Amino acid sequence: MLVRLGGRQRVLALQRRRFWRELGFAAAMLAADALTVAVVFVVLARLPIPVRLAQLDYVTGLLPSTPPALLRRVTSLVFCLAATRSYSTSGMGSQSGRIGLAIVLGLVLPRWPELWTAEIVARGLLLGGVVVTLFLALVAQRNRMAVALQDPRRLDQERTLLVGVEKQIQTFLAEHVDPSLDPPAVYVLEPEWPGDQQEGWHTLYEEVHRSRSDAIILVGPFTDEALQNVLIAGSAAGCRVFGLRRRPLREMNNPTLIRRGEGPISLLSSPALLGWQLVAKRSLDVTGAVLGLVIGAPVLAVAALAVKITSPGPILFRQRRVGLGGETFEMLKLRTMVRDADARAADVLTANVYGDPRLFKAAGDPRITPIGRFLRRSSLDELPQLWNVLRGEMSLVGPRPPLPREVAQYKTRHYVRFEVAPGITGPWQVSGRNEITSFETVVDLEQRYIAGWTVWRDLALLLRTIPAVLSMRGAL
């Protein structure tokens, strides 16, 4: 199991590096857009525009002449650029339509009612000139920035790992690689790969980490098992996975085509969360954890005192769990069992309510203390996990972190649980907690959550957690 998870732990640094690179790139693009908009308005405001007195108010409203007015106009247009998803994809040249829409929303529509006067022609020409100038300036600036900055979402051969059969990889290198740039990294698959899923997984993650790649291109024929392993590996490692446009891939439902050099390829999978999604989720986690610790401090103090008074032993229970990318961490809980609970674990293995060793919960566990039973049913024992959230080891919402002995019995598809940080609550908890006893159902719930993640879904799950906890439904 340790070998199987070792590679996942090594690529966490790659995920974090990609996250900060994307955040820095987005910040640079946003700042450049704001500066471009400000310069355009300042320059246009200084031009000698011949207007009659009746149009003076229209001109001053269209071209802000004071710093506060300029700030309002810049923030409004930058907000419209973000709202039209002008920062969402890697191709800066493909953003012209969204840039135009943002200008219409932020500049044209607010001035639209003022056009319909006796000076409609003059006002229309003035507005049109500002719109065209602003549009051309933003498009030109985006094109220059795309060249000056290394877009972390772009498919670059220096950050690409070729995975496949040696003969096809050599053909790909000869036909599609730019000799003036550093060549892509190569991982040659043996015919029996991934074998027992230990050595194969281990070496693939080692190569992703060593080459600092953030994209994988599949080259050559693959067995179903090998393809599945590479897709899951790429997603967990924070890599997009592409495939050459061969016949089996053309028959897929909706592959995303991306042209690279002379050869079109298909985007087969991408990481669960990237870019702004990681920023939004982490912001929500930090905010929620801080508020939870501040508001819940009195409750946590009383619960901790009750644990200390009613049974000998430490207040906090620390347990190794498996989290994002298979990295183990020390999860915190208020102690709900007697001090020698681990030594007596074998006594309750047969009382597992799930009937599946990959999930464990014993009904009527004699090791649980009286106050511990209440803390478990009310979920108050999990309040210390807010500290795990602040440390970045857990999230407010996500799959529950399993024990290493449970992970040792996972099959390939179950590794999807490690694509995001584990959560204090999640789709399993709000759907009935211990009433759902099928491990496959749990994985299906978590897989749908990961595939369709949004901030609003996290907020909805947090809100649904409140009545689930208060009712103690499904709790043991």
C-alpha cells in the first residue's frame, strides 16, 4: 500500500506549483487588463473632442475625468471581463468575442438610453470610437501578454510527458516536436503495464514529478486497464491527459479537440479542480474554518472539559488518514473511546455494520465512552478537524479520509477519492451517513461530487449538513 501511494505523495508538490502558477498568471492578466482600460480612458479623455454644450455631460460621463470615476469605470469593465469568462481558457486569441461582450455590458448598455437624443449620430460615433479603441487595445494587450507570460494552461512540450509504446513515441517525436525547444519527457509502457498496479503506479508518478510535467499525451495502443490507470493517475497528479486522434478516440462521445503543431489531439481528462476553482474552494475553507473555530470555541471548550473529566486519557484523538493524492496526515478528533481502544480493536471487527472492510463502524461499540457516544451522534467530536482544514490537510466539504488499512484493499476506480482534499462533511454524510452501507455507493456519490464541483454545491452541502447533524440521522 505504501508503494502504491508513494507516487501520489510525490506529485502533491506539482499540484501546488501549478496552482500558484495559475493564480499568478490570472492576477497578471487581470492587472494588465485594468491598466490597459485605465490608459485608454486617460488618453481619450485628453484628446480634443469637438462637442456642443448639449453633449458635454455625455462626454464627461463616457470618459471619466476624475480618479474616483476612472476607478469605477475600470472595476466595472474588469468585473464584466470576469463575468463573461474572459479569463477561463488558455487561448488568448479566442477571447475576442468575450472581450467584446464585456465591453458591451460594461460600457455600451449603461450609455444606451443617452444615445436617443437629437445628437444620436454624434453620440453614436463617439461611443463607437471608444468601444473600438478599447476593444483593439485589450485584444492587442492579451496577445502580447500571452507571448510574454508562460500560460500555465497552454500545452507546451517542455511541460509534457509522452506515455506509450516506444515505436509510436519515436514517431511522434520525429513528426511533432519542435527541435528548437526542450524535448518532452518520455515514459515508455511495457506490454504488461500496470501489472499489479504497484510498480507501474509508482514509476509513473515518479516520472510526472521528476519531469515537472502538467500534461500527458497518450501515444500508441493501450489496454483498457492501462488507459484507465493513466487517466486516474493524470487527474490525481494535476495533469491534463490528451490522446492522439486515432479511431478509438474519434468514437468517444465528446472529445475536446486541441491543435498542437500539425497534429490534432483529444483532451481525455483533466484534474478535478484547477485554477480559480482551487482558489475559491480554499478561500471558502479558510473562511469557514476560522468562523467555525471562533464561534464554536465555547462549545469545543465544554466538550473537551467533559472528555477530560469523564474518562482518563488525552482530550484529542490523533489518527493517520489518507488524504489528497494519497498523502497521509494526522486527523484530529475529540476522544470518544477509552484510552486502550486501539488494543481492543480486534474485539469489534466482526461487529462492522457495513459488512465491507473498506468501511468500518461497529454498532454498540463497547469502547465508546458515555460522553463519547453523545459527541459522535452530535458530530461535535469532529470540531478539531477545523484545524486540519486551516492546515490545508482537509476541506470543509469532500470525501471522508479513509484509514491506510482500508486503502490497501481499494481497486483502481476507488482512487478517485484522492483527487480532492478530504472533507469534514460531504455527499455521503448528508445522504444518510451510516444508513448508506455500500462502499460502491459511497464512491459513486463522491465521484459525482468531484466531477460536478462548484462553490454553490459546497455551500449547499454545508447547509444540508446542519439538519443532518441536528437530527442525528444515521449516526452511531
